[in-house]
Amino acid sequence: LKSISKALRQLGFTVYDWEEQIFDFLDHWCDVLQNGAQPNVKRVYQDADAVVDLPGNFFWEEILEAFPDCKVILSERDEDSWLQSWENHLKMLQSDRFQIILRDK
């Protein structure tokens, strides 16, 4: 997904990757994921041209409903490669450095 994000940014699109989604809307996503609140995708993604990665990919139906003219790019990859990438992502989220960043937000 990083290559998709990079390509879309080079084309001039405003891309909300996981960092923008989480850091810019941390309280919102905590409420959604911990308390079961409904995601307000209209508010979260109103300034985005493209949404990639978590948590947006969990709410693709809500995004399509809120933005009916949006386009969807389905990317596929080898399962082992995806699992390794996910494992690396989880390790990063558990790192002390990332916890300090979250605490400072």
C-alpha cells in the first residue's frame, strides 16, 4: 500500500494513509473501535482524495455510501508477503517509540 500511497501523492492527490487517519482522528477512532460508535466517515475523509490502509479499509461500505462517486482500487498480494508486512506493522505499533508518539498526541 505504501507504493499506492506514494503514486497517488505524486499524482497530486491528498492521501489518508493509516498515519493521517489515526493521528488526525485518534479520539474518533478510539470511540469507534473501543465503544462501538458509528464512524463519521463524511467528517474524517472530507478532505481526502484517497484512503488507504487501516482503519478506512474496514469501513469501505460506509465510505462508498458517504461518497458515492468515489473509486475503489483493489490491491492483491501474496498471503505470506502480506502476513510479514502485518507482523512488521504490529511490531512497530508495540514499539516504545510509537507509544511515545501516541502519548504526545
